Amino acid sequence: MPSKTAYSGFHPMKVQVKSGSYADSYYRGRAALPGDPFAKAKAIAPGVAPSPIHDLIFHGGKTVADMQFQNLFVGDTQSWKQSDFDLINRAITTAMTDTRLNNVMVQYFPGKKISCTAAAPQILPGTKPGVVSEGDVVALLTRLHRAGKLGGSDFDATIFNFVLPSGTVLNTNAAATGSLADTGKRPQRRAAGSVSRQASSLNGLGGYHGSVHLKTPQGKNVTVYYSVNAFSEILPNGRENGISVFNRPWKNVVATLYHEMCEYRTDADVDDAIRAGNDPAGIGFLGWNSRRGEEVGDFPITAAGNDLGRVFKEVKATGKSFSLPIQFQYSNAVHGPEGPIKNPHSW
């Protein structure tokens, strides 16, 4: 769990942020690797592509070729439309197993094939939260693990995706607000517009991924991986919450989920690198990361600048009759964002 001080120096990114937003300047201004001689280099202007300087470098950390995921919807059944629930789960499951999309990602797994399976999604019991912090998510994940409610998952290869309901504001604060506490009482909610100016979903944050070190009842150490994803939409007051690109919010959720799961797959232990602070040894926790601390989904958003439609696209699902709303990921092969391709790149 990154502490407040962990963000005071340079560190790799783990968040999805909108180009040009406050959250973008907050995180990208600190993004680099410990000991990186380029840490204070001038950033390349948004929209410049191809850009080989942003190519990803393998640092020896954990990657996940054969991964699993489970979507955990926060709030309660009244917080979710059945249609949104069904469409989100169908689209992200299809995207993560789509041959043409995986043909881009497989370049980061030399000599291997990649696969992905989905566990049954769940709507968690509770009430709709007004604000969710990273501290809230870590506390909830820890509680679910201790209660044995994460099933028989292979924790080493599984990411649990927390999906927030409409109107909930997401931030990266380490302190828990208690909004996801299992108390049986409805927590006090803050109006979306009343959240102070910080790196939150009200100023460009779409989601992030991380990990928690826990123990099993038998005393075995395990690492549990998670992502948390805003319900990106235009609020009734006209303010953007999250990164709203598509015409229907559920599509934005899918694009964020795709971003976070591709980053988990290629850079699972980024939180351990962040916890290491400015210790250069922290680089060893990283999988694929640019010299500017960017993960596979980060630079494409910067490259898109004010036209996010360049990299947030609906692409036809391979062998299906429907389209998938996804975000293009960075491809070393083309030195920039790349959409689905018929065949993997040959090296």
C-alpha cells in the first residue's frame, strides 16, 4: 500500500489518468524510476507518435502470462442496472481473450502464449459509497480474504477488479474513509462536488491497480492483486467523473478494466516498487515499464492529448457480432499505441 510519502519522490505509475487533467499532472510529474537519469527530462508533448523513448523495458519483475480475474461490483443490487452488469462482464471477458488484441500483448511474453479466464462476477453486499479511497479498497480486500470470500482463486495469477457504481468518487488516498466498512450501517456520504481538489476521479483519475501482502489462516504469506475502477460518466451537474469517452458509461468501465488488467499482466508488482521509494533496488519489482515510469496503458493516453478517441476505440470482437470498447495499449513494435492485429509481431 503506497504511503503518503511514497508519492513525494519519483515512482512508477499505476493509475489511469486523463491527459491534461489535474490527476495527470499530479502523477505524471512524479513518474520515473528510482535512480533514473532521465527523471527530470522534459516530457514529450502529447500527441507525438511514434515515440521510441517511451518503449517499455523489462526490469525482471513479475508478469502473468496465464491470468485470471474476478469482477466485484461495489454497492448493492439497487446500485446496478442488470444491463450494465451483463454488458461489462461480457465485454471485458471477451476483450481479455480476444485473439487480435492478445496478438499485441503477447510481444511482452517472448516465447509464450497468453491466456485469461474469468471467475463468476459478484455484486458485493453493502451500500452505495459516496467516496472510495485506496485505503477503503485495501481494507475491503483484506476483509474478504480473511472471511474466505475470494473463493479458491490462484492468488498468484488472479486480479480482483472492484467496479464502483454510478456517482461514486474514487481517489488514491491511503487513509480509509470507512465507506466500504462492513458495519451494516449506511456511511455518511459526501456529495460528489464537495471533494477537495486532489488526484481523484473528479479531475481525471479513471482507476488503478495494486497489491496487498496478507497471510492465509495457515500462516502462509500471499500477495493479493486488485484494481479499482471508476464508473466514468458525466454527472447530472455536468462534471466529468472518471474518464468519460464513450457514449454509454458501461463502455468507459470496460476500457478502464482493460487498461488495468493489461497493466497487471505486464507489471504485477508495481506497488512493491513504489513501497521501495527511491531505493534503486525497487526497479527489480517492475515488469515492463518505460524509463519514465509508465506502464503499458499510460503513454497511449498522453499521446492522444485532447482527442482520447484516438486510443479509446470500439473494435469488433474476433468471431463475434458485437464490438468491444477498449483502450489501445503501448506497443514496442510500433513505438506507440496499437489496436488489434491479425498476427503477432515477429522479432
